[in-house]
Amino acid sequence: MKKVAVITDTNSGISPEFAKEIGVTVVPMPFVIDGEEYFENITLTQEKFYKKIMCGSEVSTSQPNIQSVMEIWREALKTHDEVVYIPMSSGLSASCATATSFAKEFNGKVEVVDNHRISVTQKQAVVDAVNLAKEGKSAKEIKDYLMQTSMNASIYIMLSTLKYLKKGGRITPAAALIANLLQIKPVLTIQGEKLDKFCKVMNYNQGKKRMIDQVVKEINTRFKTQLENGNLKIAIAYTYDQAKAELFKKEVEQALQPYNLQVEFVDPLSLSVSCHIGENALALACCECYQPQK
């Protein structure tokens, strides 16, 4: 039986503590803030990040240095036979394509998974990979499973401000001004490839309800088979305000009581997404997961 190492990046939202608990390596994503480079969870904490963007600092993201990533693969291969690398969705970053290209130098020992996920859904894919590795699956078999189930995930994100979308050129200043005057809050969605619009709401409570209603709808349609098979997971992500996320968890679990579902994770949203949506955002996700063999 081959020994497989599982490696991901900080876009998964996996903390150093959880990474140690499940035995995975996490590649830190680089950020440039006011011309200075930082690395998530190493020189850039959640608190520092939000303090800087809320004070108006210029923030941009970049790919991790591929040579550094390859060195992490080499280190893993000293103690393991193969590596499964799960970066953020190719629809949100070019880092996956870059890693796939350079993995060819490792003669089949490194499998890069374009899992089409990010944040809590990417985290679930990493947990799935760990469980599959424990059952003796090869890197190729783990990759095949994650690719097969990659699009079986949804994330809905409610924003508290349009400031960062405006700054990034994703909406016009006029549209942002009108939305702010009308107190419109956008709800966005990630369905694998990109961050896209889902709906507009007039207040925070309405936004939470729309997200819950949509997930309930998907549980009864798109994810009905996963629900029946017991391999559906619900998760919450947030930016900046954990207390609001914990309150939202109670509302979500109350709505999901008829389905016997609970919230698996309540995690900070990946900073790579957060730099585009800002503070006080709230997200609800559902995704297929692997059911470990008993």
C-alpha cells in the first residue's frame, strides 16, 4: 500500500492547528499590502488583514512561488510515495494550472487536483483526500474521486459592502453608489468556476433567509441523493465577525432539523476571496463528501 501525502493551500481556510490534527501540509498564499509581501497564517493573520483593508490599504493577491511549492512536494516525497495537491479552483486562480504543469517533472508521483472548490468546500475535499489515503487509495484514485465530485458543491455569500468590488473594478462606481444609497446587499455564489451574482436583498436578515432557502431547495433537488446516502455536508464561512457566523449557525441548523443536518464547519473565509468582498460577509455552503468505509 502506497503512502500518500495530502497538501493544499490556505485558500482552503485550513488553520495550522487543524492541518496538524489531520496530517496535511498547507501552502501559504502570498498577499501584497501597500507594496509589502505577506503570507497568510505566517506573517498575515486574519486580524492584521482586516485591520489593513478597513484602513484603506491597497491589497492584491498573487500565486505562491512554484519553486517553493515544488520544494514542499519534494520534502513530502522523502517520507511518502505519492502526493495529492489540492489548490484553489482554476476558475479563481491560475495557480492550479501552473502546479499541474510543473507536476509533470515528478514522473507521476504528484497528482494536482482541480477540485473547483474554495474555502469550506475545498476544506471538505482535503478531509476527503485524507480519509481516502487512510483507506489505502493511491494518489490517482484520490484525484479521480475528487474530480468526479468536484462540482457537487455550492457557496452563497452575502456582502455587507460593495466597496471592494468597486475597488477591484468588478462593478462601476455609479452602481456601487446606487446600491449603497438603497442599502442593497448583493448575494454572490461560487459554483466551481467563479464568483458570480445570485440575487440582491434589502437587508441582512433577508439575505440570510435567501441563502438558507436556496440551500434547502438544493437539498431537495440537486443534493437529494447525497442527503439520502448520508454524504452531504453543510458549512458556514465568514469574514471578520465570528459572532455573527455563530448566530447564523443556529438559524441554519434550526432550518435543517427536518433533514437531520448540522453545520460541519464555521470558518473564516479564504483571504483570497475576502480581499474582493471585504469585512462582515457571511456565507453558507453545501457539498458532497466522502463517507469513510466502516
